[in-house]
Amino acid sequence: MAKHPKQLILSSASPRRAELLKRMGLCFLIRPTNVLEDDSGIHGPIKLVENNARLKASTLSIDVPDSLVLGSDTTVSIDDTVLSKPKDIGEAHEMLMMLSGRAHTVFTAVALFWESGNFNHVFTERSEVYFKTLKRHTIEDYFRLVNPLDKAGAYGIQKGRELIIDRVEGSDENVMGLPIQQLENVFHKLEFNFRN
């Protein structure tokens, strides 16, 4: 049996996750999976992100058994409420007003599946994000810079963060959608090397 997967495949269309893997210096392919994600949050944020990440990785892994497939999912949670991607700008406004002046938690799960190696591993990272107190015009300024409709909790931290975020405790990259520090540790322990 092979001791190392043939290649790394990112099972996501997220440009942010691809950017973070590139920042790690990894070689990888991108093959988004068309799966129906659960955004209900009825079993809590950790179960939600772990199940979605597992679904993305395991579904694709069957088609590419010699590769290591990475699936990932991120969500925002405040007061036991999960904030997934907003349906429209009105809901995006409501989400940022709910987060205004408060702390909330961002959870990202990473699932790694290697079918022919009979290997799968799932881990979750959390970061605490503290928002500034927001005025309506600040939110409108932010939405002119950032499209909130493709982001859990209606925000991201790559652009315009100075308008809305006071500070982040934990990994910034986790908030972006991929906790690369923890992923690096996992690859190191497994002796998986996807660099040139």
C-alpha cells in the first residue's frame, strides 16, 4: 500500500481557501464538489461544519482514491445561533447589527480523506472575533467593499476589516476559512509533503 497520497485536492470553489493553501507553499488541484450542505445549525456549529467538511471530502474521495481530498466548512456562531451565508442584503445587515459591539465565535472544520490509504481525519478550529459598535452607514460602506452574500455571518476579514473588527483572538486564517497552522501540524505528523 502507498505511504503517501498521489496529490492534494481541494474540494472547494473558495478562492480564499485556495489562496491560503498557496500561502503554505503547497501544490494542489481544485475540484469543487456539488453537495447539498446543511446550514440549519440544529445540532450546533461544530457538528454543522464537521458534517459539511466531511461530506465535501468523502464525496470526492471516492472518485480520486489515490489523492488526499481536503474539504472544509466555516460558520459563525453567537448566542447559540448559527449565522450561515445571508440570503439577501437585508439579512446581511441584520447579521452585522447582531454582531455589532460583541464577540462571536468562528468555527472551521477540515476533513482529510484518502480512500486508497484507508485514511480520514477531521479537526475543528475556533477563533473569537470582537466587533466594533457599528452604525448603519458603516455597514453600507463595508458592503460597498465586500460582497456579504458569499460569507458566513455576512463578513470576511481580508478587506475592510478596520471598519468592523476590533480584534481577533486565535487564527486569522481560520476566520478566512482554513486554519493553516493546524493543517501544517497535521501534515507534519502524517509526513505528508505536497510541496514541489
